[in-house]
Amino acid sequence: MATEHASQDRIRSTPLGRMAELAGTGARVGLNYLKFYGQRAVSPESAASGLRKDLDEGNARAVYETFSKLKGGPLKLAQMLSMDENLLPPAYAEQFAQAQYSAPPLSWPLVRRTLEREFGQSVEQLFDTFSKVAAHGASIGQVHKATRGSQTLAVKVQYPGVAESMRSDLRVVKPVALRMLGLREDDIAHYFAEVETRLLEETDYITELLRSQEIAAACSSLPGLRFPVFYPDRCSRRVLTMDWMEGLTLDRYASSQATQSERNRIGQILWDFYMHQIHVLRVFHADPHPGNFLVNQEGQLCVLDFGCTRAIPPDFYEIQFAFLNPKILDSHAELDEALRGMDVILPSDSTVEREKVTRLARESIELLTRPFRAGRFDFADPVFLRSLYEMGEANRKDRDLLSLRGARGRAESVYVNRAFFGLFSLLHRLRATVETRRQAVGG
């Protein structure tokens, strides 16, 4: 897919330069607020919602433009936040959704320089042909189409300076994320540390190469899946070379004229893939957005980009997936023990706080485990995802819940929750009905 963005000739790579870029955006956002307050003071009350919409749209554009130019941590944050449409105001969700598919690509001289520095050879020595225009740009790297002999290849080239600036990026964007989500830093410090660890791993392409090969081999018994073959002699910490995969991204496939039986089949392949990873391999693809999956002409589901994966520690697995036992909602003692094990209920909680958290947890568990309890679940049902969004919105507006102090929930749950929410969202887009109690292969 050809990019529609103008290319960048450089990326600010020093922490000071990147902080200056973000500070400039902060100033633009501040001026937008001043303009908003001034207009609101002299406008009728009926115009308030329109002014607020204009404010959000202006700020969202300013923030996304800066994030997309800086790439790395800021753009990855936009991508992660955009996966949950209910986390952000609509204007931010719309802008940040672009991070799932494309970003302004690097100019050809920068790409050439990176390739030749990594391998000590010219691009012409490395490949027979190499497209100077990126086929796809994302948060950490961009993909170019190339050939070598009879092979058609996808070459992912990491943006210069992304790995070195990731930690400082995250320190700078953390306050932005906290303001957008209305959270307290102390309460989510452990979650942020988990995100930082995973994002730093994503900048090491050798780790991605090994994980891609391991998971592909471990999932070879699952029907309907296809994984790209990697070519280690053209891979490094900053470059990955693999087979070029043709197909429709999952959102485009969902918008196609595919029959219901085809949608159900693809949805089942996707469901079985995740259940096998989680319950058998105990390591999973933790970036389930539509651009990371293709449906090819043979009707196979092609899985791309294993940069973000998460292993599930045995003790955490036992506690996390105890909630899938439908009997847990019937036993106050078992539910209380499980919530304490997940650090959702804290020793410092008062009786009132404990009762509040337990009630909300019970409602959440009942809703989130519906697909598993059903045995066969129709993800086209709009009520299910709408209920998830409404529950999240209600919790964010609950003053009593917002007043609760303490770091709640195990850090490992961040990416497990992200995987399941992403899976549910993809299946909803497909309007697929799947068998949810099929035993995972090897399980």
C-alpha cells in the first residue's frame, strides 16, 4: 500500500530536541485552550459543545502531528490508546487511529544510510531491487518492498534514534497520557514500567526475529494460518527481512463482500490462534490491531509483526484465568481471594472500598467472560462491545472509584487485557460467530 504522506528528511533524535518538539506542541495546545475560553465567554451557551469539539479537534491534530514526526514512543502511545475507542474523546481517537496503519515515512537517503550502516554493503549488493517509497509506515519502523532472486521481500527498517530515545520519550509523554486519561501517576507506575519494558523490546529486531520464528513453529499445527519466512542474513537489530505477504488487512476484509461463513472461518482461525498462544504456549502476540493481520487469496490468515509479545508467568496464569470459571461469581470467598491475588483488592482497603471494588469487578467479570460461557458467541452483536464501552465510560466518571488510591491490578494484566480487547474488537469488525470452547491444539 503506497503511503500518502510526504516523507521526512530527519527525525529529532536527541532527548533535548524531542522534548523541545513536544514542548512546542504543548504551547500550541495551551493557545488553543485560551482561544476556547475566550470564545466561550462571549458565545451563547448553545454554542459550547461546538466550541469544545473544535478545541478537541485542533488539539488532537497538533498532538498527532508531533507524535507522528517523532515516531517511537509517542507514536506507539497513540497506537495503543487508539485501540480502545472509549479511552479518548472522539477527536483524539480519530486522529490516533492513523497510527495503526501509516505514518510520515522517512526519506530514501535516510533509509539507504540505515541499511548500509547495518550491513556494511550497498543496497544494490543486498537486494536486486528495492523500492525507495515505503509501502507502510508505523511507529517504530517502515516497510519497503524488495526482491532478491525469485524472492519478493518485505524489509522493515527501524527509524534512526528510536531505540536510543525510547526511555526519554516515555518520560516526556507520560504526563500527556495521564492528562488524557485522567489518571494519577502513582497509581499506574507499575503499568507504565510494563509498557516501557515491552516497547524497549520492540526496538530489538533480533528478539522479534527469534520470537516470530518460535511462535510460527509452535503454531504450525493450527489450520488456516500463515507466517512470513525470515531471512537472517538480511536481518539485524535495526532491519528485518521477510517474505512479502499479499492480502487484505483485517479491517478491509471485514468491509469486503466476504460471506458470513467466510467471516466465521477467519474469526475462528483468529480465536484458535490466540487461545493456543495463551493456554498452550503461554506467550502471545500482544499487538492485535487490524494492520497486523492479512487475509490472502487462499483464505489464510497471515500474521505479521511479532515485535510486541508477552510471556505469561505460571503464577499469574493461574490467577488471571481463574476468572473464566463461571462458579467464581457464585462464591464470595473465591472471588475475594482471586481479586486479592490480582491486587485489585488491597490490604489497605476499607470495608466500603472493598465492597465497591468487588461489585464493579463482579460486573466486569460477568461481561468480559460472556463469550467463554456462551460456548458459541456472535461477536456481531452490537450490545456486547457497546456494553464494554459503556461500562468503561461509567467507571471513568465514577467519583468514588476515581478517589480510590493505590496501584491496583497486576502489571502483567496490561497486555493480556490488551490482547483480549483487541481480539474482541477484531471479531466484532468481522461480524464473526465463533466456537469459544474448542480445546486449543496441544492443550
